[in-house]
Amino acid sequence: MYEFDWSSIPGALPFLWEGMKVSLGITACAVLFGIAWGTLLAMARLSALKPLAWLAAGYVNLFRAIPLVMVLLWFFLIVPQVLRGFFNLDPNTDVRLASALVGFALFEAAYYSEIIRAGIQSVPKGQISAASALGMSYAQAMRLVVLPQAFRNMVPLLLTQAIVLFQDTSLVYVSALADFFGAAYKVGDRDGRLVELLLFAGAVYFLICFAASQAVRHYQKKLNAHVAH
Amino acid sequence: MISIQNVSKHYGAFQVLTDCSTEVKKGEVIVVCGPSGSGKSTLIKCVNGLEPFQSGTISVDGISVGDPKTDLPRLRSRVGMVFQHFELFPHMSITDNLTIAQIKVLGRGRDAATDKGLKLLDRVGLKAHADKFPGQLSGGQQQRVAIARALAMDPICMLFDEPTSALDPEMINEVLDVMVELAHEGMTMMCVTHEMGFAKKVANRILFMDKGQIVEDDDKDSFFGNPRSERARQFLAKILTH
Ligand SMILES: Nc1ncnc2c1ncn2[C@@H]1O[C@H](COP(=O)(O)OP(=O)(O)O)[C@@H](O)[C@H]1O
Ligand SMILES: [Mg+2]
């Protein structure tokens, strides 16, 4: 019978917290860049310029058809070389974090763009007509009238996607970055307490994601009640 | 003011407008009526370039709408438009609805824009609702705000696309009253509407459309007295008995 021994966890908490900061940082960056880039992709897909729409559709379909872990691995292998060559960096500069961020952002943008595209399409066409009739350019109509309404409807979906993304950050272990999962793994490996550490890490992921999705549901209810009025 | 010459438009093989021509002079009120699907909305949306058309010319205040060199947003900022479903911006307060285009399109200062917006809001009888959101107003109130929003841009003419047909009957008159007042002040107006009471009161001419064509373009008295086409007669008989 396996004997659990949790004693290595309290001492490792500061190190684990550093890892958690990396995980949260990657999540925040990937969400922000994913939404920004995803918004551009969504507008490109809805654009009247067919080649632009096709390019965006190709991008989205490509990234949605390959596993995230592979994208991260490619970026881990390729991006550091490119970044070093491009910015003339010292070969010892650590660009693992940067390549993980770029990989996540580009990958998540594909998912965000689909959410955002649906959000844009949920705004009635008449709103664009009204904005145009007042003399707004297409860009103004999008920025001032359509996107604010689209985003308000989309917030729950965007947050849900952010929760998924937070879980996915554990995949950066392929680049040996010490995110929360990586940190837990290292401590467990060092102390021969892998099972305990991974159970602990799992519990932390569960608590954070469960609490966040409850918050999203609460917000969604409030939003629905508001719309029903 | 508005000149429409031999305008045709099609979606693929489907002809929506066939060789439509008419003139709206400064200060005139034109009512456009006709069965559903006859192309009234399409025609009126061609006037401010919301819908493109394949042949013919439309000019507003001497500016050609179909000319690719025309700055359409600038032209549209001078042509007011009121829609069947109001199309207020639901995420903005009434005041912001009234000022946003003044500020972002005309470049007016916020204070001047707010002043102007509130004055017009008062004029349509809704001053007390300035801080509310569109969803908190009735349909008739929303449509009056929409008219005020268009007027805030100091338009040279106004286009109305069935402004009362989405309203409960008891709210129709509050909107028509605002439109009648506008007409009496000399606003140039092109109104798609089936409100024949309104047409009798203020219209100079009536256009009757059917299957994408302007079948009648008469002054009011001869239209109501004795329409020349059988289709217009049938249409009138139908809506006037309602
Ligand atoms: N985007 C479109 N594609 C194809 N047909 C259209 C489109 N918009 C309108 N139509 C058709 O054009 C005709 C005229 O429409 P519309 O101008 O809205 O008529 P009305 O306002 O008189 O009811 C209708 O038969 C409608 O089905
Ligand atoms: Mg119509």
C-alpha cells in the first residue's frame, strides 16, 4: 500500500507560486493577444475582400486542426532561432517564455476568432446600416457600434475559453518552462513525491477553474436577465 | 434636391428595381407606397448609397451617389435616415445615441453635441429620458429618438423607411406628429409609408411602386382622386378599407 507523504509541499509553496505566476502570465498574455488577433481574423473572415476572407479562414482551420502541444513544440524549436537571428540576441538569452507566448497567442487566436465572428454576426445588420446612415465609416461602425455589442454578448464565451487556455498552459512543460505544472513536477521529481505533487497541482487547477466557471455562469445569468428586460 | 434617373438594380438574376426615375425638390414631401417586396426599401436605400445599384444615376444636392469617387460617408452624414426597427444603439444611453455621430463624424465638441441632442430630444417630447437606454423606452419613444438622432446631424433631407409599421397602433400618431411638424417646417422628405392620413396631410406627391417599378408618380390630389393604374387602385382599395 502506497503511503502518502505531503511534507514536501509546504516548503515548495514559494517555488510553486512562482510557477503559478508564469501560468497566469501566459494565460493573460495569450488571452489579450488572442482576442486582439482573433478580432482582426474575425473581421477579415467577414470582409467583402474574398482573398482576405480565405486567408483568415485558412489560418483558423489550420490552427484548429493541429494539436496545441505540437504547435508549442514547433515554436519551441523554431521561434528561438528566429528571434535570436532577428534581434541579434545573445545565444544564452532565455526566449522559451517568448516562444511559448507567441505559440499560445497564435493558436488561441484561431479559437477566439470563431467566438468573435459569431458575436459580430449576432449583432443585427440594421445596426451597421444605421451607423453608416449617420455617416460613420465601416471602421467606425465596427469600433463604436458593432464590436461593443458583440463583445458584451461574448464575454461568457471568451472567459470560458480563457479557463480552457489556463489549463492548456500546462502544456508548456514541453519547453521545460517552470509554469505551475512544471514546477510541481520538478519538486515531485526532486523529492520522489511525484504522485502527491501532481495530485496537489490537479486540485489547485480544479479549484481555480471551477471557481472561475461558476463566476462566469453567474455573470451569464445576470446578462441574460438584463437582455430579457 | 434628390434626383433619381433610370435606376435599375438586380440581385443576380432577380430584378429589384427597373428603370426608376423621379425628382424630389427642396422642401417637398414624397410618400412612397406599394405592396410588400415591391422595392420601396431598396429604392430609398439607394438614395444614400446604403444599397449599390447597377445602372442609372442618383444625385443628392448635386452629388452623384453612384460615382465611385464620391465620399459616401460624408454624403450620408448630410442625409438623415429613419428605419422601420429604429436601430438605436442599445449599448449607449439616449444622450450618447444623439451625440455619437455628431462627435465622431462631424467633429463637434461634446458640449455642443449634447446641447444640440438634448434640444432635439426636448422637441420630440422626451427630454426626461436623456439618461435612459433604448431598451427602457417604448417603440414610439425609440422612433422619436431615432428621428432626433438623424436631425442632430443637420440633414439637408430625410429618408424614412416605414417608420411606423413596427409600432403598436396607439404609438403611431406620436411618431407621425413629429414627421408632420418636420414637413411643415419645410424639411425635404422621402417617406416609405402606408399611412395614407399622413400622405393626405403633408405629401406633395405620391409614388406607387410595384414589382420594382414606379408605376405612379402623381401629385397627391390626383393620386387619391383617380389613380391611373389598376394596380394602384387595387392597392388603395385594400389599405384604405383597413
Ligand atoms: N439582399 C437581397 N438579396 C436578394 N433579394 C433581395 C435582397 N434584399 C431584398 N431583396 C428582394 O428585393 C425585393 C424588394 O425588397 P424591398 O426593397 O425590401 O421591398 P419593400 O421595401 O417594398 O417591401 C424583395 O422581393 C426582396 O425579397
Ligand atoms: Mg421595406
